[in-house]
Amino acid sequence: MMPSIAAYESQKAQSIAQIGQAIGGAIDKIEQQNIKAKQDKAREFAIEQNNQFTQDFAMMDRQLRQESKNGDEYEQGMIKFMESSRAYADEVAGDEYQTEAAQSLFSDLKAKNYSYITRTAQDLNKAYSMGLVNDLINTEVSNVYNNPDLAEQSLKLSIAAIDSSQLTEVEKQEKKRAVRNDIGYIKITSIADADPEKALKMLQEPSNTKNMPVQKILQLTQYASRKSSEQDAAYIAQQRKFDKLADEREKAIEESTAKDLFEKQALNELTLNEVQSNRDNLSQADYKYFLGEASGTVSKPTTNINEYGRLYSLAETSPQEAIADAKNALLKRDLTISDFNKIVGLAQSEEKGELPTPYKQATNYLRNVSRTNELNPPEGAGERYAKSTVDFNQWFANNQDADPVDAIKKVEEIWSQYQITESPVVLSGKLPYGIKKTRIDLTVSDISEAKTKLLKDFKSGKISEQQYEKAKQNIIMWNKYLESKQ
């Protein structure tokens, strides 16, 4: 039997209702899942913001502690930081759930951290106030040391500063007690430096030490006693200083007098009467030397060329030492008066920064070491000096930027090639080409080496034909000389 239309419609409506309920339940479930997902993300967002805030808070706290002038400035900076952190969280929140989570988070953070910020600000203000007070007290204590008569005035200023500070009453009283002790202590210390006996009398008066610890009184008593002893020692030291100054003045007079007589000796104007009239102004050694020179009872000195070369080099590095050594050499008759004056002049020029150019230093050295400036120079000195000068001039033309040290080294190297031996060949000639040995160490085998190097350098264009022929002739002369000695 077929159902009626009414029953069919009722059944259909019931089915549709069941389907609707099923769909609605599914939608509610999906919506609840979406809400839960958003809530989970909001929690994650809040955790992320809390972690970031914790890091930023610690960094900002440390920065403002260091940079703020006082606690008020620190507090304002931290509150501004918290507000900007909250504003940033609101700005980056993705939806209302994250916004609500951020607001709740920062509300809790403000409540949690505000008491810390307030307490820190108070501590900083207190420290700032204490710093100002300490600065003023330190200034007043220094003033008392410089002028003990200002002690009472400085104490009043210090106590007024303490009263106006943010210290607690207990802290203020403790600070005042310490200031009274410090100012009293520094006052007596200052007096002890100038008049230790007066300080010791003050320490015996109770009014000056009633607020002072026993240990401080003992320290001051020891200090004043030591200062009294030091004054006695200072008197002795002062007398020694006067004696030293007197010795220095006497030495200066002796050196000045000797200098005048050295100059007259160099001009052959030194007289016995002049030496004797300056007896009291000369050292014993100088008087003996000049007496011998003026009376003609001693032989004329000759310059030790090795000593002269040493003094010449020393004058450029240690002028005062060179002058002292030169005087000793003069007294020992190892220097002529002329060479002594040259060494002294060079040393004095070095001290004044008036040394001649590297070229002039080198040529002066060559002239002095060759002894061509003497009245009776050694045999062949003029020829060796002339040849050495030509060689040095050729080298300097290609090395005009050389410093004094290099110039002197080069001229010494050139001069060494013209040292005197027993052979006339050696007397006027150079060493064989390319040989670095000394003349007395040369052998016939060195001649072969010189020939080989000379030919090689000529073929390579290192030397000219003129230089080659000149060096070749020198090698031939050396070969004959060395073979004659075998």
C-alpha cells in the first residue's frame, strides 16, 4: 500500500531537518576548530612577544642605568620603552585574538615590572644625590688642605649639602660624623706639612680630636713626628745641595778657563804667566798640562790616528762623552791641540743640531784620517787623499740621498783601499777588482778571481771599457807584487 501524500511530505520534512542539523553541527565544529586555532596562535604570539620583551627590557635597563643622569630620567625612559613595546605588539598582531592576548600580556608585564622600575629610579636618584654630596665634600676637604683656616666654613657647607640630599636620616647622621672626622684629619695633616710641631700640640688638645677615632689620632701623631724628622733631614739635604752647586760652579769655572787656554794654545799665544795667574781656576790635571805646554818642558804631542777615528765617530753619537774622552787623550798626549779642538767642535755642533751635510761630514773625515792637514803629513798622504776623494765623489754623485752613516761607511771603505804597506804598488794602488779582503791577506789565487769577475762584468756591460782597462792594469801590478813575495 502506497503512503499518503501527507505522510510523504512529513517524512521528507523530517529528513531535511535531520540533514540541516547534521550540516549545522559540522559547521559549528569547523568554526570551533578555527577559533581554537586562532587562540593557539594568539598564545604563541603572546609567548613570542614576552620573550622579545624580556630581552629588550634587560638591554634597555642596562643602557639607561649607564646613560641616565638621574633616577627620574631612567624611569621616564623605561616607561616610554614599555609603551612603545606595547604599541608595536598591537601593530603586528594578526587578528583580534592576538590583539587581546598582547593587551593582556603587557598589562601583566606593566604590573610585574613597574615596582622594579620605581625602586631602581629611587636607588639611582639616591646614588646621584650621594655623588653630588661626595663631590662637594671632596672639594671642601681639598680646600681645607690648601687653607686650614677654612676648615669651619668648609664643614658648614658640607653639612648643608648632606641635609639637602635624599639620604635617610640615619645615613645623614653617619655622613656628617665622617665629614667632621675627615675635615679635622686633613686640617691637622696640612698643618703638619708646614709646621709639624704645631700639629703635635694640636693633637694634645681634646677639642681637636674629640670626634676622631683613636687610630686616626695615632696616624696623625706618627705623621707629624715623621715630618718633624724630615725637616731636619731636609736641612741636611739642602746643605748638601748647596755644596753640590758650589762644586758645579767651581767645575764650570775650571772648564771655562781651560777652554780659553786651549784656544790660546792653538794660536801659540799661551804664556807661562797666564797659566800661573789662573792656578786657582784650573783643575790640578789641567794646571799640570798647561804648565808643561807653556814652559816647553814636555815634548809636543802626536795624534793617535786610531784614537782620533774613535773620538770622531763618538762625537756624532755621544757628544759629551767624546769631549771628556778627547780631553783625557789630550792630557795623555794622544791628541794634538788642533785635533782636540776639531773633536770638541764636532761634538758641540752635534749637540746644537748643526752637523754639516753628509757629503761634508764624509770628506772632513777623509781629510782628517788621511792627515793631509798636518804640517808634516805621512809620505803619500796627499796622493792617497786625492784618489780617495775622486772615488768618493764618483760614488756620491750616484747616491746623493745617502745619510751621514752610509756616507761615512763608504768613505771608510774607500780609504781602507789606500792603507800603507811596505810595497810602493800598494801605497798608491787600489785592491784588485772585486776583492773584499784586507791587503795583508791577499794571495795570488785572489788575482785569478779578480780577473774572472772583471771580465764577466765588462762583457755584461756593468763597467765601461775605461774602467776595465784601469782595473786590468791594477790586477797586473798586484800579480807582479804578490809573485815577488813568494
